[in-house]
Amino acid sequence: MGFKTIAISGAVLGTLLIGAGSAAAAAASSVKEQQFADLTNAKWAEDGIHYMAHRGTVAGYGNGTFKPEGLVTRAQAVTFLVRELYPDKMAKAGQTYKDVPRTHPFYIEIAVAAEMGLAGGFPDGSFHPDDPISRAETAAILSRAYQLKSGTQQVSLSDTITHWAAAPIAIMSSNGLIGGYADQTYRPDRPVTRAEYAVFMARVIRFERAAAIHSHDWDKLISYMTVSEQVGQMLMPDIRQWNGQVTTTVNEGIRDQLHNQDLGGLIVFDKNIVDAKQLTTLTHDLQAEAGDIPLFLSTDQEGGVIERIPGGTNLPGQMALGATGDAKLAEAAGKLTGEELKALGLQLNFAPDLDINSNPDNPIIGIRSFGVAPDLVTRLGLSTMKGLKESDVIAAVKHFPGHGDTAVDSHLGLPVLNYDRERLDAVELKPFRAAIDSGVEMIMTAHIAFPAVDNERVTSLKDGSSIPLPATLSKKVLTGMLRGELGYKGVIISDAFTMNAIAEHFGENKSVERAVAAGVDIILMPQNIEGAHQTLVEAVKSGRLSASSIHASVKRILELKSKYGLFDQSESLTSQLAALKTVIGSPEHRTVEREIAARAVTLLVGRDKVHPDLIHPGDRVVIAAADEGQANQLKEQLLYVASSLELQVDTVLIKPGQASEALQLLAKADYVITASYQFRNVASEFNWSDTQTIINELNGQKKRYTLLSLGNPYELLYVHNVQSSLAVYGKQEPNTAAAIRVLIGQKEALGTLPVKLEP
């Protein structure tokens, strides 16, 4: 915006040039909110004083004093406006006014105001910097500085009708920004106190922010956001603990983080969750604490092994969906997941996982992936996205450019994918490209290096070695490839900064700055929230990060929050809690859960190539598992589902390296279910010898049995001569219950293995 000249009162202020542009777009850094001890008699102004102090516009006198009853001088009034409009502007050298020496405490601000046409002096070349400013002058300066228009409120002030400032006073009062006294006077020539000036400015800024939000003018809103607020929108920490206690309510620690770092979002983990009522209350209270810009409240709800919804529908997981091959089921899974998340007050889901799990040794993706075929992952991934969007929940697909073909967990180290670009395009990038074409609105980066795209190497802080740059920190990957080549225009969020792939090698503060410079819009889970925030503030102020790039990131974030109705939240907590009973774990959702689980059960091997060995009526069944809880779960389900078969069911715990000790009990069985679970480790390094020992013994005794794969379905790569085996892709109750029904002959194994069983 430009400037315009307005005559306020030549005898008092001369000609002022009022800047109508950015209001503290690059305002003060994040400092802990000042606490003033002398506001006892100014409680009415306390909120406005603290608001303006947090913006860095007003300050105290030290020792906890603000002096609220002190008068605001012309110099101070100009200084407050300069701090809002031109906080980083340096004045040119030279004399400005004859009565403003260089030793004046506000010389620089007055010089900036003069240079930028913000305020003019008197005809004799003076400025009268230490004269108090009146209520009329304040109304005139603020109404014109922020280009306010007349509002709808009718206010009658008897002593302003013929006053020179009648028009600006009327504009301010008609918008509810100033008020009169009980006798319907305004007393326009009365000098303004520090408390009053802070309140006037706070009201105007909040009014303008509200107007920008109402009109969805995000550029205007950003112009009223401080640098602290802008970079705060780009941080999404976790809140699992505070002072050694799990966080399940809004506590002092959360309040401090929200306000001191001006946070734009939070991620919720299982430690934050007691039950649906508690979680809904927590998310409601967090939004109430956030202020005029709502929070992104997010979680990881992939289904299967990664689930957060308390008492909700426990979907069988992405690889189970891959085994069904059914896009309609994937869409239904996304939709019901979104409905339950939204009921809990969560609007952002870090799912679906678009990684192609082509490496059996992948220790972290595995059953979290739909499978090995790019076309399958693409088709089911897009359907899951569609379902989430139908529920007004944001899908954040992950982990770009692809985490499926690694043998290193990026939580623990830095994986490197050494394929050429042709392979990346054909496999890893295929589902992400399709997601972008389908309008995906958030993409999570992977802490994985792709030398074919970016071959830059840096020195590791961990051991001094030369290491490749991970995608999260690579401008070539994020800005060059993702935004440039693939044309992505949505929000980029990093994977967690607590992961060793970043934390050990690069140092958090440098990594945070480098990630944002590379193109990341939101930093997920910085370990040191205050340090990450301050790093970004200083980087913007120093010019290491451009204000325009931060503006672009924040605008993308605000637009997405608006698109999903976060600025329109008005539902009461009472109505939110009442709705939980009809949404969380509803009968309709449970039906989808069971259908996915039933259709996912896959025959890995059978003596007749069609069926596993079946349990017969009256059988003595022994369930062998490495986990007692898993064994008992299978036993309870078998007794419940097969109650008419009059089975005798026992369990035996297979301790590592001690499988032979269970053989005596297995010898007495008519049928054995040996449960296998492999996840979060490298399959080729897993201890398969216990499973092989059991299989060899069962084959030798010609027993009926089934090797039940509950995790990554790669057992047959390492365990040989298996005669009967099923894969269910998860150890949750829906998965195992579906397996039991196949083993007793109630259902057929209809799934198709979505990965390859080859080394």
C-alpha cells in the first residue's frame, strides 16, 4: 500500500503522512511475555498492554514497571507506530528536527517516521517530541494509519461534533474501538496515558486481523502478524510430557509454548490420550487457548500398527487393505477414520503412507505400506485420501520421495537410496506424483538421502564423516523437484526432528533453518521448541531466510486452515462430547473394519493350494507365540468364535532360543497355531530359528498346523518347508479374529499377497 497526506491539525501536529502498509509484519522476536507489577489500578488495560508488549511495540521501564498512568508523548506515539509499521527500518543520517537531537531516546524512530512520511513537524522546523498526545490526535493517527472505514455502531459523543477530529473519532467509535464516558463525552483534548494508547493500538490491530480473517485476506492478516507469529505457524511440536508428567490437559507448559512461541499446531500421541471424552476436551481447550489463529491438531492414524483413536474403530492397516485390493474399501477406511478424528477435534492426519515397500528388510515401513506395486499403492492411497477429505480431515501423505526401499530406520540413522532417477520416477515417485495431480494438500518429507537428485555431502556432527543431505534439508529435492518438476503447491511438512537421521548428524537449530530454506513449511516435533523458534526469528531478521518465503509458507498454512473450516469452529464442548457416542467405534464403522480384515486374510501356503489346515471339532489346539498377550488374545477369540466345536485350547510361550522346551506340549496337540510377528527390525536379521524348529517338529509329527503371520508377511523367505500359513498383516483383534474364522472353515482366505516373497 502507499501513503497519503492528511491534515489533522496544523497548529498541533502539522502534516502527517500515515503509512497504511504492513503492521508489524516483521515485528519483534519471541520474548517471554513481560509481566508488569504496577497494573493493579489498570486492570482494564492489562490485556492490551500485554498484547502490545508481546508484539514488541511497547515496553516497560525495567524492574517490572510499565507506568500505565504516564502520558504518551508525540515521540512515543510515533515510535509505537514505527515499531508496528517499520520495525527494521534504519533512518538515513542527518538532522531531522531542530528540537530532536541525536541524544533523544527516540531519535531513530522519529527520523524513520520523517523519512517514511509517517509524521511531520511544525512550520518552524520543530517536532515538539515531548509534548503529550491527545485522545483526538490518537484517534486521527490510528484511523488513518490503518485506513479504517465507518462501522455500524451508533455512538453519540456530545463534545466531538464540531471538533477538528470529529471524523476519525466517529470512525473509531462506530467500529467499537473507542468509547465515551458516562456523560456521553469523549474529552478529545485530554492527553492519552500509556495504558490507553496500548489499548487503542491493541483494539485496532485485533480489529484489522479479525477483518482480514473474515474476508479471507491472508496477505493482510500476515501483514499484522509479527515475525514470532509467522514462524510460530511453521512449528508443530509434540506435547507428550511436561515436568515429567504426561500431558492430558492444558497445563502451564502448553500455555507458555502456545503464547511464547506463537505455535501454529501440535501433534497428539497416545500418551496424551486417556479416552475419547478426555481427548475431545483437550483439543477443545487447546483451540480455546490458541487465540484468533486456530491450531492444526494432528496425529498419526494410519490404522493397524499405527493407531491413536481411543476406543475407536481399529482398522486392520494399510497392507491389509493392499491385500484386499479394493479401492472402495480404502475410501471407506479413510472416511470413517476422518469422521472419528474430526469428532475428537483432530483435523490433520499423517496418512496415508505412500511408500512402496519393496525391501523385505525395511525395519520401519513394512505393513504400514499398501504393498510393493506402485499402481496398487497409488490406487489405494488416492482412495484413502479421498475418504479423509470427504470427512473434512486433511490427508498428509508420506514419506516423500519414498521410504519403502530402505534397510535403515530413519528414527535411528540416515538411510540412503542409491537408485537412479529413472527408477525413482517409475517406483518411489509414482504415487506422490498421482497424489499431487489429485490435489493432495500436505506432503511429509522423508529423512532419506537421494544422491540421484541431490549429491551434496556435508560433515556429520556425530562423527565428522561425510554424509549425503537428506530430502528434508535438500532444496533440490523440495523446491527443485517437488515444487518445480512435480508442480506441488500445497503445504510441505517435515518428518519428526526428533529422529536421529536429523538430530545426530546436523544439529537441530541449523537443521531447522536449513529445512525451511529448502522449502519446508512446517517443522514437525522440534526437540527444543524455544531454540527452533528463536533460530527462525533470527534467520528472518538477519535476512538468512527471506521474509517473502516465510510469507508464502504462512499463507499456505492459513489457506489450508481456512479451507477446512478451522477459523469457523463454534461448536460447544457439550455438543462435541454428545456426538462421540454416535461416531467413535460406531456399528457402521465396525462393519467396515471387519470386512477389511476378512477380505485381507491371505493364504501363503496350503497343502491343497487353496486352504490352510483346518481345525476340526473336538481338537486339542495349542497356540504357540512369543508374546503371552498375543497367545491369550488368539485363545479367547478361538473359544468365542468356535464355541460349537468344543475345542480344548492351550497356549505356550516361545522364549527366544528356547523353542525346544515347548515341543513336548506341541506333541500332545491335534492342531497348532504358531504365531509369528516381525516388525520394526530387519527381517533377514530376525531370529527365525525358533519358528523353523517348531515347523520342523510339526512336519515330522505330521500335525495339522498354521504358521500365522501377524506382521510383515516375509516368513516364507526364511522359514522353509511350511505346509500351511496365513497372513493377516496385523496383530490387532480384527485381523486375528478374521484368521480364526478361516481356520475353522467359516470363511475363505480371499486376500492377495501385496508384496513379493523373494530375497
